[in-house]
Amino acid sequence: MVLKGSVTLPGDKSLSHRAIMLASLSSDKSVIENLSSGQDVISTRDCLAKCGMDWNQDGERINIKGRQFISPEIPLDCGNSGTTVRLLSGLIAGQQIKATFTGDQSLSSRPMDRVVSPLQKMNAKISSTNGKLPVIIQVSDLHSIEYTMPVASAQVKSAILLAGIHAMGETIIHETVPTRDHTEILLSALGYPITTNGQRIVIKGSNTRHPGFHFHVPADPSSAAFFATGAAIIHDSEVIFKNMLINPTRFGFFRSLGMMGAQVDILDHWTELHESVAHIRIKSGQLHAVHIAKEDVPALIDELPLIAILATQAEGTTTVEGAGELRVKESDRLHAICINLERMGAQVTEHTDGFSISGPTSLKGIHIQTFHDHRIAMAFTIAGLIADGETTLDDSDCIAISFPEFHNVLNYLTLN
Ligand code: S3P
């Protein structure tokens, strides 16, 4: 079996969340195409609809018109989505409404004080429940802050920026390690007074509302990474991803894939609302180990399960460090990666903030414990392609959280 073909994948999840949120702030009509169809993005759409946002689906596009925000009558259920609750906390804190955020079991166990604490410093009346959900917001007037990020988190940074839009004065954020910068890019493309200088980001609060916009969401590189991994580990594979987001803060996985020995070519590139987009081609190659250091982690945070799978097929010992944040994702991903790979026969050692994996080793098919985590389910489906014997998942429904089309695309690429 090989992976072959050319695909245009659904829109990037991070950009899809942000596009809906920014569209909800404009009273003009915005049109978004190629929105992610994952359940997480539906959670964002439905939460904002409860706060008054108008939307309708028009074939492949979604039309959105913002209105004056209203306090939702029922709690905003963010499902499994950390991006929904954290970014909306910042956005809603500046809208003079009351709201309560809830979520599923996984989201309810994830840390919320990282976003509650800086928003409180901005004078938001916001509280968590022992650091977790439910998070409750009351009406308040925000003022600006200067804030140094204690954890590298684009979600926290974005929450502060979205609150900063309507806060009095200049909100200044210092990042110690750069994280995905989609919020900055989109706010600037829409005309907000935001500047980035190295790792210092400044947004001026104002009462202006931006005009409606049209955005074709580029394909999700985190979704492409699953098939790119398949293509890299299965000899003679060649896959082209069309219209894919190649923002450097998201391209870390593809940079590492190239360093490991797979062929990664950017065929053509352009921009879409200031975001870099390209057609890219991946071909299999002789893989060797890489070292992923703390400062490399944010640009491939969601792809680390795939780096682990690649590492099992690479010559030498791959090490990942400074990735403790993986323990507080949709599951404890360091544990989920290591326990499943070990049972598949890989040589793996789990560390507090990373792992080391020596290869190459052949993998055997097992029943995967997904911990109901979409990225673990998809990553191990790809590992299963090269395993001896059958690989099964204890939950494949969770894949719909980010990528309901995953199996269709995999079938298409393996049948070509
Ligand atoms: C995201 C940021 C990252 C990432 C998540 C999406 C975003 O989370 O893991 O899947 O859209 O801002 P953190 O900010 O918690 O690292």
C-alpha cells in the first residue's frame, strides 16, 4: 500500500474559530468559505449564536452578521474545545454581557486560570471553579495591561488580544516563546491597531467595528500532517496538499519532517487575508532521528503524536523536550502516545515533559486506547497502516472533533 494523490483539505481549525469570532464583531455581512466542519468549530458558532450572532449556511459558505451581543439565557457549552472557551472568554469579557461557560468531561478537567487570571487583571469580572470550568463572566469595563506570558499558549494570548480590542489603553503582551499568530494577523488584516515587534505585541483599545470580510480558510496543516506522516513512512508515497496554510508558527511539523529525511516541497505560494498559503508536496524518504527542543514545540504542538510515530521508523533516537503542555490537552497526550506505542512494540521512554524513541522498529497492531482524543485516534490510525496485524480504536467517533472527513481522505489516498 502507498499514499498517492492530491487533496484540498477542509479549513484550518484555529483560523476557522477566529474567523467566526471576528465576523461576530462586525455588523456587516462576512462570508467564510472552507470553514472547518469539526465539532469544535461548531461549538464556537453555536456559542456565538446564543450571544446574538446571525448566521446561515449557503452551500459551502457560511454567512455571518454580528449584532449587539446579548447575555445568553443558558450556559455556553464549549463541548471539547479549549480554543472556544479560552478565546471566547476574552472576546465576551469586552462585550458587556453575562455568560457561563461549560464543556464536556475532558474540557472540564483542563486548566482555565491561565486565561481567567490575565482577564481579571484587565478588570474583567470573571471566575473559574477551582481553576476549571464552569467559568463565569459578569458585566465590567476592561482596561489595558502589560502581561508576560507564563506559559506558551496562543489561546491565552488570543484571549487577551480579543479583550484588548475594547479595553481602554494599550494592551501589551510579551511572549517568551512565540506561538501561533493568527489572531494578530487577522486583527491587523481587518484594520485593528495592532503591532508586533519581536515577541512584544501591542493592541490599542477602540470602539471601532471593522467592516464585513470575505475569507477562504486555507487547508489545515494539522490535518495534512496525518497523511504527510503516512506518506513519509510508506515507501514510494507521494501526496500533494493544495491551498494549505504554511504560516511559519504552524509549519514546525513540516520543517521537522524535512529534517528527518522526507521530501517536503513548497510548489507555489500566496497570501489569503495576510496568511501564507501554498501547495505542498510530500514524498517518502529514508528517515533519521531529530531533536525537538522547548522553543520548537509551539510550532508543532498538535503534531507531536505524529513526530512520535515517525520516530519509530527513523534511524537513531528522537527526543522531545519542553512539551509538558501536552499533558493538559484533550488528554494527557504524552501518556497516550507512550503507552500505545510501547504496546505496539516501539522503544519508547516517557519523560515528564517529553519522550525519547529509538528506531527503526516494526510495529504490531493492537487495540488503541484513544482517551477520546481526536488527535490520538488519527495518529494511531496512521501508525496502524504500517503495523503487523490489525489496529483498532476504542473510540473513532472522537475524530469528528476536528476532522470528520479523515477516513474519506485516507481511503481516497490509499486507493489511488
Ligand atoms: C490553539 C492553540 C494551541 C493548540 C490548539 C489550538 C489555537 O493550544 O494546541 O489546538 O487555536 O490557539 P495552546 O494555546 O493551549 O497551546
